[in-house]
Amino acid sequence: DSIKVFAPATVANVACGFDVMGFALQHIGDELIINKTDQPGLNISEIHGSDSLSKNSEENVVTVSAQALLDALEEKPSFGFEFELTKKVKPGSGLGSSASSSAAAVFGINELLGNPFTKKELVPFAMEGERLASGIPHADNVAPSLLGGFVLIRSYSPLDVVELQYPEDLVATVVHPQIEIKTADAKKMLRKQIELKDAITQWGNIGGLVSGLARADYELISRSLHDVIAEPIRGMLIPSFKEAKEEAINAGALGCSISGSGPSVFSLSRGERTARKVATKFETLFKSIGLESYVHVSPI
Ligand code: HSE
């Protein structure tokens, strides 16, 4: 009557897909142990790896997303759940920290209840965690954390989540410079209106990226990994962002942009060798400007 769940960290937006695209990082993620309890209710017993998160069930994404799932059940369980959360994805990193915890919670509870919901049906419950964390229930982190791989949110209303085909040899390099950017703040920075010419560039690229992934056309993937909407504004918050991008491309990456709302920066490469080369470039760059950073290389 207990389960241990791993839910991957995620890179949202993937350059051109603001709020509509994300992918999962196989090697990084939060861990959650869920135990059934005799009494109904949700309770967080321990949080390892972060001092800043609340154990209050109305203030933690784990319990809020779990509650959303329970609310949708016609027959309520006669028992409750206790959670022990180990944060491996740092809050404020731009690697889908809240999403990883929310995904783990709804996935684990669903298993303990005998799977009343499909994985796709769990996405809206985990989105409630995102509503708590950033004010906006975006799905581009929770959907890939739950489903794995590259995921497109074709529509929010009604919710239409599409699992994408992609080549297996894509490897991500992510660098997390040790500054914190709150998603809620990074969302407020963006303009509410965009120029038609920028919209044209962006939807051309998102179409190109989806097609490039499906056909394993690396040139097309590379040409499409650009963001003219969020990156020009949010990039200013990340020290040496332009240089990091240049270094990644020079090292052979297919593209490089901000992971989610930052400050992490991601690049995609074909094969691990190039991804490791990019990792070394990132490490050297951030060291040279005296900014502590963590670099991960992960398959998708
Ligand atoms: N799509 C969201 C944003 C992701 O860019 O604000 C946050 O991780």
C-alpha cells in the first residue's frame, strides 16, 4: 500500500513553442513516496532537498494536484495518502520543478487507486499544481513529465495533448545558473500582444520543429529552434545567455534557448558526444563569469 514514483524534469517551450511544447529529461526528476493511510485526507510528512516549500496541503503542488484528482472521482476512497517528497529539481530552475512534483503525485495516487484514469487524463489534475505555482495552469511541463518524450499542447480549451514522434538520438544539455527566476514573474514580463510578423515566424518554426522531429530531419529541427516571442525579453535576465547560445551552436548543437521561464538554458544535440561537448562549454563559460552553475546531460 505504498508506491515510490519518479517524475522527470522537463524543458518547456522548446524555443518556439511557448506554453504549447515540452520534453522530458530522463535522467533528472523528483521522487515521491506515497503511503496509504487509514484516515481519509492528504498529508505531507517530509520534504527533502528544499527548505522553501510548504507542507500545508493547500500550499503544496503535490497535495493540490492530488486533491484535484480525488475531486474528480465519483466514489471517494475510504483511506487517505501521506507523501514524502524528495526534490531533485530545484524550484525556480526553469526545469519544471513544480510540474515534476505534481506529475509524481497524480501518477502515484492513480496507481494506488487501481488506475481509474489514463495518463493523459491525469494532465488536468497536475495542471492545478501549476495554477498554484505560477498562477497559470500551463501544461507544457506536466504533460511531458507524465507522458515522457516530446509533447504538444495543441489546444487548452478543450485540452488536446499530442504525443510527438521524435528521433531517439536527441540528447539535451541543460545548464542551471544559480539565480532564481519565478515563472509567475517571467510570465508577467511578456507582452500581451505580438506583431503579426513575429507570429508568422513563430508558427512557421513550431510547424517546422514538429515536422523535423517526426521525420528525423536534423537540419529542419535546427532551423526551427528559434523563439522571437519570449526569448528576446527573458534572455536579458540570464547572465551571458547570448554567449551560451553561441558556444552551444559552435560546439555542434542543433539549437539552444531558455528552458521554460529560465534561468536554465537548454540545447539539443544529435548524440551524447556533442551534448557533452556543449556541457563543457557551458561549464567553462559560467565559471569564467563567476556564476555557479549545474550542468546535466540527459537523453529524452
Ligand atoms: N511555458 C511556461 C513559460 C513554462 O514559459 O512561462 C514555465 O516553466
